Amino acid sequence: MTQITDVTHHTVYKDPEGKHCTNQVVIKQLQDGQVMAVFSEERFPFHHDTGQTVLMRSFDGGITWDLSTRQVVVPWSETTGNWDCGLYEMPDGTLIVNFTLCAFFKRGIRPEQPSWSSEPYTEEWGDWTWAYRLRRWIGTYVVKSKDRGKTWSPMIPVNVVPLTHAGTRLGCWGLPNGSLLMGVYGRIRGYEEEGEHESTRSALIRSDDGGDNWEYYSTIAYDPASIIDFEEPALLQLRDGRLICFLRTHVNPSGDAKNLAYVISEDEGFSWTLPKWTNIWGYPAELIPLQDGRYLMVYGYRRPPYGVRGVISEDGMTWDVKNEFVIREGGVPGRHEADQPASTMMDPASGRMKAGRVDWNNPGLYQHIGYPSVVQLKDGTVLVAYHEWSDDPIPIQYIRCTRFRLVD
């Protein structure tokens, strides 16, 4: 059974002033050897999906991260924000960052009544009480850089029609013929992330001109009975050319998370098998081929003892929880000394984490950990980046990474 050795943990970025959560990181080792990370920086000290995309670099394989390289790739504004970024390096060195854009945060019509709640509110951004009612996903976009990330193009829209919206989880995938594939998830009839009598489907969006234009290419997985949500697709191309895609799943109406599912394509993503369950619980995932010919999948683990886990497959097709190993354990704070407001689209009157009520089995909003991204460095070391909550009196999300080697 595969084990890991030489394990070390490192901080990628934590807001020194405690004003902004950082989360949902994607890492890549570029052709010149540096490791690049892109992640979401929230405009609030809790998860809100209204932030900006930030880039940082490591020149020693993820051991240290140069703060002087911190760069805002896609900034927030008073009326827009972005999250769920991904990163891809094309063979010619062009970098592509994809992300989801949202807008309509604050009220444009003067309210006739007092707010139902007094939050989110900060000195920096004022009263955003109405954000949960007015925020909408307005599209998936990419930006490109031809100078190693020093400058970036204007936003390029990604055409996801017939979906009304599409969220991203990871970066693009490049096919041998130069085409780009982007895994997304969304809905045809609704804009919300759940409800509306339609389950979430996963799909492939494709570009044949280097990311300037995009088109819906195929449906990866969808349940027409609207019982199972298939979300946050993670693609892997096997050495024989087949594609396998792992999917986060939830069942409706409860929304309970179930095991990872997978589908297979033998025609570069044009058609897919019906989904099959694995015996692996956790989400979401990312997969890579290893230098020794095997394959590695990493995923978040949002139940005790929490953290990030991995599993090895010999052939990329057979995955078994008996081959699972722990990369990082914990990440849910053991205490907090102030009320934590609701996050994302949640009604501010609900979802509150009261001071002193963190419970290991029911951490509430603090369960939002993981979202791991993985690379194998040129020297064989595996590097996994993820987010977790700090153990400060007022916990905050921040980006960490773990280095290790695989041994049998």
C-alpha cells in the first residue's frame, strides 16, 4: 500500500491583517520550474464568493512563497467580483486563468424599510446586507498572459449556451491537437446553485483557437430526474488517450454529499459513459499522472477528522478507498470568540456561527475546507495546495500546501 514520507506543511498566503479570507487555490509547475498559485481573495473575513483572483509564485517547490510576487490578476470592484479560478500553461508558454464573474451586489434602489440583518458590514465595503438577494452569476471568463503573468489581457467571455450560468473548479485541459477543454457545471433553466427543480449538470466547453472563443462541446453528466447533482468536474487524460472525469455529487432534496462518481470518454470528450459510483467519499477532486506511470487523485474531506486525502490508481480506471492516505488532517478551528456571519448566497439571518459553539461534528460554515490542487514537481516531490481555517480567536480561511514523497 502506498504511503507518504518527508511530509512538510507550509503557508502559501494568509492575510496579515485578518480582513480577507483566501481560498480555492489552483497550482501548476510552469515550464521554467517555478510553481504558480492562483486563488480567491474574499473582500470579507469570511467566505462570500465576491472577491478577486490573486497570483503568487514559489521558486523552491512550494517551501516558501515570495510575497513580492503577489499580484491581483482579476480585481474586484464595487459592482463585480470573481471566484473559482483555474490556471493552465499552453505549450508556447501562454498562461490562461479562468474564473466565474458575479455582479449586482449592492442595492441600487433606496430601501423603504430597515434591513433584515446588519451584515455583512465592514468599514471597507459598508453594508452588504442585501447582497445575498441581489448577487447573480453573470458569466465564465478567461484572461491570458504572454509574458509569464506580468500583464493580462482583457476579460474574454466563455460561451456556455445553452447553460444560463456555469461555474468552474480547475483550469483548462489541453488536447494533443491544441484544443482546450474547460470543465464547468451549471443549469439550463436557473441561475442558482441549487433548487429550482433542476439538478446541476457538468459539461465541457471547448476552444480551438487558443482560448479566444469557446463553445459548448458535450454534457459530461446529468440526471434528468433532478435527484443527483454532478458538480466540479476534474479531468484526467490517460496515457492511452481516454479521458476520465471525476464529479462531486449531492442528492436532492437533502443536498447530502455522496461518493465521488466518474465517467469515461473514448473520443476526446465528445461523448461520455453513464456515471458510476466509486467507494471514495470526499470532494472536490483533482487528478494527475505520476512519473512512475500511476495516477494520483486528491480531494477534500469534510467530516471528522477533516482535511485532505489522496488515493493512487495503477491504471487510472480502477480507484479504491483501500489505497487512500491522509495528506493533511484538521483545518476546522477548535474555538472562536466572535459571531461568524452567514456566507455566499445565504440569508444573513441564517447560517450564523455563534461564538463558542464550534463542534467537531457540526462545524457549520467552518466545514468549508479543502479544494485541493496537486502537481508532481520535476524532482518527484508531490505538492498539494488547499485552504483551511486558522485557529485564531476569530478564524480565517487561508492557503496552505503540503510537500511529500510517495513510497510503497
